[in-house]
Amino acid sequence: MDASPFTVHFEALRAHAARLADTPLRKLAATPDRATKLALRVGPLYANFARQRYDDAAIDTLFALADTAQFPERVIDLFEGKRVNPTEDRAALHVALRSALSDTPVAVEARKEAEAALVRMRRLVGALQDTPITDIVSIGIGGSDLGPRLVVDALSPPTPGRFRVHFLSNVDGAAAQRVLAGLDPKRTAAIMVSKTFTTQETLLNGEIVREWLGNDTHLLAVTANVARAAEFGIPADRILPMWDWVGGRYSLWSAVGFPIALALGMQAFEQLLAGAGEMDEHVLRTAPRENLAYWHALTAVWNHNALGYASQGVFPYDDRLKLLPNHLQQLVMESLGKSVRLDGTPVGERTVPVWWGGAGTDVQHSFFQALHQGTDIVPGDFVGVVEADHPHRENHRALFANLLAQTEAFANGAGNDDPHRRYAGNRPSTVFLLDALTPRSLGALIALYEHSVYLQSVAWGINAFDQFGVELGKQVANKLLPAMRGQAAEIADPVTQALLREILRER
Ligand code: F6P
């Protein structure tokens, strides 16, 4: 692999990791003032990095990497609408959906289109409110599903609002059957959310729902492919736009967020955008050492490339955020799961770790044993929400006692003469605290992760905005579909042949 100008920094980072190998995290974290010095606040979001296994010298090297990789310049490129996705010859202007921070013609034009779409969205929400519709089925998958699903689940009040929103993503017919069971077609509207309008899952589920509705006046779409949606039978006045300059996993801020606006109201959707916009402004305008996205991205690089940790956990200590790991998994792993640099040469460093997680305290009773005493260390992002929106105060106290206890126990460990009862500690974590769970704070948190992902891609020199890796499986599935229908198909792979025989045999 060719060395990049960043290689020297990565090697220096590994030397720091070796130097710090015998320095316990509890000792690093006890450095005077560190617990407050390695903390940052952006609006409603506080983050503490004191329990990461770096010291000042290692941090200096991380920021030297950010400097060589030109983090500030690359962030400006993003906001200005430069072609940061060169393999598809596109900008990635999701920031224009929520903030107006650049005056380049392309950014201004994108912002104008985003605002026009918001006006149409507001009108459609109002129009649906004036109908007997009570339930909405949002049909989409991947980026056309995970972000809206997370936000709706996180912010829905305990009793449903004007509409109950249901999500249908999986091509498994059982998913459609379950979602539609108990719904009344006369009181249900469906939205097909698909940037390309070519996604197999969404088209098949769309057909099921269209037939079930019996009358396609209750069918709407969000897409960049108006022609295909029209062919499907959805007229232009019921189609909200998408654009090639917004990637699927960055699209919840666009009309892809229509289900959010229906579930929570247009005002909440706009507050979500405002929270993300606040984070955009912070990331664009704040100096590296005070920049939360820089810290988060550099910490990820440190854990993966210097300390060699192969996975990263995300543990919301708030039941309403239980879908956060799912959304981040797509955001991070579809963006950073690459092996070549922008110029096509092999990437010099290991890229994306495995991102996974789940909500505390449930996870404490499933896989936390492995995190405390297993041989692999998994750094964790812990997310807590300080203000509870429920009256069960003792539960809230217990929830936070657990969050604090886990991060402390991971870091400090505990000695014991019995090796089975010993905790090695040295397990790093970052703690995020949201003042309260609101559209604004959630918008800021998600936008922070988006910026961090982009900066990690900059550090590795890869493209965060394409996803060719998912294409091969789709192509092979298309070739196999006729065989599944019992039609003639040329199948060369002997294992696939054997499996097909088993699946299709008479029972
Ligand atoms: O999984 C691949 C992918 O292309 C994602 O990037 C995208 O969010 C998802 O499929 C859905 O695509 P579409 O919105 O075009 O239906």
C-alpha cells in the first residue's frame, strides 16, 4: 500500500498507543482538570472525552492529522457543494436542508429547493389533516426508513398524535402482513419513500399496499425519480422531491422526513432541522480544538487505527433512543465501509470498525458481560438524557446511576484475588448528555454523527457518499429471482444450486 501524507501521523499515533500501553485509563482520567478540559458543549448537547485512552501528546498528534488532512477545508467543501462524491460526480449537500451557511450558487440553489419542498410538505401535512385518515404507512428501506423511523420512535408522545405512523421496510411479506393487520384501508394513507424508485423492497411492498388500499388516491411518494413514481400511478401533486445531492443515509432532513412531520407535526420537524443547523454552524465555524465533530472523529480514528479496536458500541441510556444504533450503523458503515481511496488506490489504514449497540439498561443483561471481561475491548458512546419526560423519578435516577456506573467500571475495573472476579478496566467511553430529548437536541446529535463520519472519511482519504458495495448482492438476487419462481435460470455456483434444490423441493 502506498503511503499517504497522513501515514506519518498514523505511525506516530501507533507509537503513542505503544507508549501508553501500560498507563491505566483510570490514571489518565485522573490527570488534574482532564474531566472538565476534555468536555465540550454545543447547545443542548454535552460530550465528555476524558475516558479515552489518549494523553496530551497523543491528542496533539490527532490534531496534527486533522491539520494535514485539512479538516477545515474539507468541511468548507461540503458546505459549498463541491463534488465530495467524485465516483458519482455529486455534491453531498444535506447541510443545505437545514442551514444556509454558504453563498456559493450551488448551495444557494439547493437551499432554495429545500425551502420550496418544505412549503409543499407543510401543505400536504395540512391537506392530510383535513381528511379522515388516521394512519400512515411509510414504505422505504435503508436511508429512506431508518432516520425517520428513529426520530418518530424517539419523539412520539406516549399517546398518539393526529396520525399513527407505521414503517414498512423488509421485503419479507410477513412485514407487510403485520403492518397492515388492524389498519383500515379507508383511514390509511401510504407514502412510498425511495430516492431512486427502483428499490425492489419498496416497489414490492408498494404494490401490496396499493392493492390493499383499493384506491390509490391515498398513495403518495417521496422520490427523485418522478417519472417512475408516475408510472407506478402516483401523480405529481402527490410526489415530494428528493435530489441526487442528498445521500439516502443523510436524507431524513429532506422530504424523506415527511413521516416525521406527520407523526410529530411540522413545527417539530422544523425544530429538528434547527438543531441540526446549530450543529452545522458549530462544525463549520469552530476552531479544531473546540470542535465537537473533530473530537469525535479523531477519537474514532484513535480507537480503531492506534489502539486497534475492531468495533464501536453505541449505548443510548434512554429507551426512546433504542433505534439510534440502527440508524448510526447504516450512516457509519455504508459511508465508511470502503477499501480504496478517492483515487482508487488501496487505503493505507483499516477503515470502518463494526458499529453496533443497544439501549441501556437492557444491554447490561445481554452482552455487557463480554464488554467487561471479554478479550476484545469495545469502546462505547453512551448517550444519556438528563431531563426525564415521565413521572417515574426513581427509575430515572436508577437509569443514570447505571450509565455512570458502567462507564466508571469499564474505565477503572476492579482487582480481585480470584481471576474470574477480576475486571481489567481500561475500556474507553465517551459520554454524551442531552439536556432533554427534543427535536432540537436529537437533530444536533444526529448531525454531529454525520459530520464525524465525514471527517473520518477525510482522515482515511475515502469517499463517504457512495455505496457500490451493496450493488453486487442486488444484481445476483435479480438473476436468482426467476429460479425462485421455478423458471429457467443459469446458475453456475454449485452451492447456490444445492441450496435452491433444497428450498424448491416438494414438501
Ligand atoms: O442499501 C442501499 C441503498 O441504496 C441505501 O443507500 C438507500 O438508502 C437505500 O438503498 C434505499 O434506496 P432508495 O431510497 O433509492 O429506495
